[in-house]
Amino acid sequence: MNQGHAIFQRLIPFLPDRKFRRCIACYQGKPARATTSCWGRYLTMAFAQLAYREGLRDIEACPRALGSKLYHLGFRAKVARFTLADANETLDWRIFAEFA
């Protein structure tokens, strides 16, 4: 059994958590009807970028294939295409642009 950590899991602690929270507060990143958190969306999109995923179906299929390992990568819930599409429409893109 592999006792090591995934590369994606090793990258997450280097992200400045305080700066991300400031960006969320600045752009009111918690709308009432959003079904996913800003952090969850960021992790999903970062994972998709690193894995060269392009469409919503592709972004949904890749993490879903990981199954139980998804939690250990930092994801709290499974990625659903509708949830991701809804988050892309409702959450302000400037949160992620400023964080980057």
C-alpha cells in the first residue's frame, strides 16, 4: 500500500489561506444560492488545470475516477457537473484572478 502523498496534496499547503479568505471577503464570494464553496471550486479548477482537462464533462470525470482518494486530495465532496456549472455562473471570477 502506498504511504506517500499525491503531488496535488503536497501543493495545497503552499497556497496562502489568508490571502484567499481576503479575496473572498473583498468580492463577497459566498452567494446564497451557491452549492459549492469557493475553495472547492478553486481546488477543482486547479486540479483540472494541472491534469489538462478542458470541458465540464472532462473535469467531472477525472476526479470522479479517483473515488475514495478524492477526500485525501482536499476535496470535501464529489464534483458534479451541474454544481460546477452553477458555481462558475454565480461566483465572481475576480476572486480567483486576484488570488492568482
